[in-house]
Amino acid sequence: MGSTYNVSHNRKALEFILKEIAPFMHKNYPNQFLFYILGKKVPENCNQYFTDNVIYKGPTYGEELEKFFTEMDVALIPSFFGAGMQQKIFEPLSRGIPTITSARGIADYPFKHKKEVYLAKNFEEFISCLLELKDFSIREKLSQKSIEASSLIFSQETLDKIIKQALKNLKNKPL
């Protein structure tokens, strides 16, 4: 779900899925995994990988994106480097979509490995996570826990407290 693949960290994650993860899963677990790529500005040299078990949906918004989320089994979002809020990671987590990502993408948010999210560092770990999440009961538990954690972290009440505290800190700061 890269907003644009002109951004280097989105492109790296895309290439990792297209060139390493998806081909391995297609070869070793045929007809068991289907990967969807969302976003815009996919480099032309990546088009050759949209075969077999990889589908490019392009930029997806509004009702189409909502429908897409309801049909997802797992969100696979490698995050090797980059900066900024990783909305593409927190969106599926808050919706209870079992998510596999990198620890750096979670930053300091209190999501724990195999409790609310699956964390992976390298090819082997991403593959292992995908295989574990074939189990519906594991996905179901992970889903519930990610909704619970997200509700606490991103609730309106929590956000209001953060903003009020920031405003209070600004008000008390000497000019």
C-alpha cells in the first residue's frame, strides 16, 4: 500500500515482495497466496512481476478501498527504512487486519510481536510469518488484539489528551 513508489522506502518494500516473497510463495506454496499491490507510480521495470500470484490494483480510494479492506486476510507491509507516520501500517492494524511488518515501522507504539502484530526483519522471517498466519485461529486472535490496542492508542479521548497536553506545554513555554 505505498502511496507512491517514487518514494525509495516504498519502492524497496515493493521490490522485496515482487522479486523475493511472491515468487518464493508461488513456487513453494502454489495457489495458496495472492498478493495485491496498491498505490501509484509503480516503476515500469516492476510490471513484469504482475503475473501468477501478484495483482496490481493501482491507486485505490473511498468505497473501493473500504471493500478491499473487508476482503483482506493479511496485510504484508515490509518497512526497511524511511521516516514519517506509517499510515499504511496502522490502517490495517486499527481495522483488525492481521499485519506483518518491520519493527521500525511500528516505531515506539506499543504493538507486540505475535500479540497484536507480526514483526519480521528478513526474508526468512517474513515467510515464516506468512505461513503461521495461514491458521485462521491465529489470525482471529491477532485481529482482536490489534483492534483492542488500536482503540486505546488512537481513540478520540487519547488524541484529545495528547493535543491538550501539547497546547498546555506551548502555553507554559516562555517566548
